[in-house]
Amino acid sequence: MKNQKLKTVGKYLELPIIGSKVVSCRFNGGIRLSFTQNNDDFLDINGEFSLTRFGQEHKFNPNEKNSWIAVLDLFNLEVSKALSEDGMLFLIFSDKTELIIDDGPYENWHYTKQYDKSNYLRVHGGVGRTIY
């Protein structure tokens, strides 16, 4: 496995999904947003998150049905910004929707990008840090 590096933007780490579209939303006990058809570039949401659309913020638990309904609105939207700091993840989509996964007592989110069978990037956020 090659050691993939994340780009630093100020005090943040930038995830390599800018320009990618959400092509799949799945519920598997948590929420998975996929950015490629073959599911080798995805974000798993395992902790509470908020979605802000049209100036209204709503908080969700990924284990509840209303969270699944909310993320379906992200389908086919392009990621404009993807930043992480101290376990928090901040995404902005092409329609200005904001998805924020706050830091928490557990790993609240996991991002995986597989370049080929032996070359991949895994990023985890929670417990006060972002690691990869």
C-alpha cells in the first residue's frame, strides 16, 4: 500500500472528493455515500451529523429512517468542498447544502478511496482527531 497524503488547506485536511458526485446512497446500519459506481470511493457516516439546506439546519442520527431520507437529496450532487479538522468533517455540495459530521467519542466517519488493489487511502474522524 502506498502512503497517500491529504492536501493541507490552512489548518484543515482536504479529502480528495472535490468534483465527485454522489452516485449512491446506502443504508447499512449507518449511511454510505459512494462517489464511484464500483464503490471504491465512499464515505461511511456512523455518528450524528447535520445537514443545512436553504438556511435550515437539521441534525440526524444515521441509524434512524429520517436520516436516510435526508441523504437521498444528496444523490447526484457534486462535492465543492471537503475539509476535516480534529475529527470533524465538513462537506459543501454544488447546491450549497452543507453536511457536517462533528467530532465525537467514537470514530464518527470513515472515508475510503481505492486507487487499485494495493493502493488506497483511508481516513477516519472522531475522538478529537482525523487520522489516515
